[in-house]
Amino acid sequence: MTSRKAAGSPSRSKGDNVLYQNNWIAAQTYLAISGPFIALNVIFTVLAAVTPPGVPAIVWLYVLLSVIYLPVVAWAWRQESTRASQAL
């Protein structure tokens, strides 16, 4: 027999992992890891592209998307840092 929880009761147990939203500390950790990682991937991809035999054409789309992503990371970091300092 299965037990039913009352309406409105939490469905997560105390030990469940929870994805935090609107949390600058969590976002800061993600951006601090993903920004440099993508920057290094762009450098290595461009180095691989200029050495024979080169890279497939689809890789240049990856480079383009990465170059767009990196300023967005910097913008988000700056905006959220400002917001967090004003909240103190």
C-alpha cells in the first residue's frame, strides 16, 4: 500500500539536491568555471583550425557561438556583482 502526502506538503526529502535559482553565489560559481573553460576551448579550437588538417566547417559555428557567449558572461557577471553589492 502506498501512502499519500497531504496537499501542499513538500515532496522533497531533506537530503535531495536542489537547483538554486536567483542565487548569485551559485551563478558566480557557474560563470567562474564556464567562462575560462569556453575561452580556453576557443583558443584550442582556433589553434587546431590553423594547423593541418584543420577542423570541419561546423566547428567555426562553435567558435562563433563561443565568441558571442563570452561577452555575455562578462556582462552577466558585472550586472549581478553590481546588484549584489547594492543589496548589502
